[in-house]
Amino acid sequence: MNNKFAVITTINEKSRSIIKFESFSDWHIVVVGDDKTPPMKNSNNLTYLSINDQYKKYYDMAKSLPHNHYCRKNIGYLFAINS
């Protein structure tokens, strides 16, 4: 996996900006979803962490963070650090 990461949260579907950023081969984008976020397809340069994924991978942190809050982005940072 790439060693440069961009971590974002969104409640929207995959935007043009995300699609553009996903095309950069030297970056990996981590999209941290929330209750309202539509599913996104993972690719070589994009990982979408749904609420279920967040609880599966980082249960202790996920259960301590409120849903529908920007702080869930911390799960994306944890994912990037561990990749």
C-alpha cells in the first residue's frame, strides 16, 4: 500500500474530488463513512470504512466515538498508521 494517505469523512456519495484524488497512484485515500454515507467501492487507492468496518477493525475506538460526528475521522488515521 502507498505511504501517503488522505483521510476524509463524508455523508455524501463519491464526489468528483474523491474520484480525482483516487487516480493519483502515489496516494491512498481513506473515506470514513457514517450512518448516512452511501457505500463506496474499494480500489487500489481507496479504502471505504463503513460503520460496520469501523467496529470490526477498531471496536474499542469505534464504540467510544459518537456517530454523525467529525471525530470518527480518527479511525481513518488509525487505519493509515497501521497500513
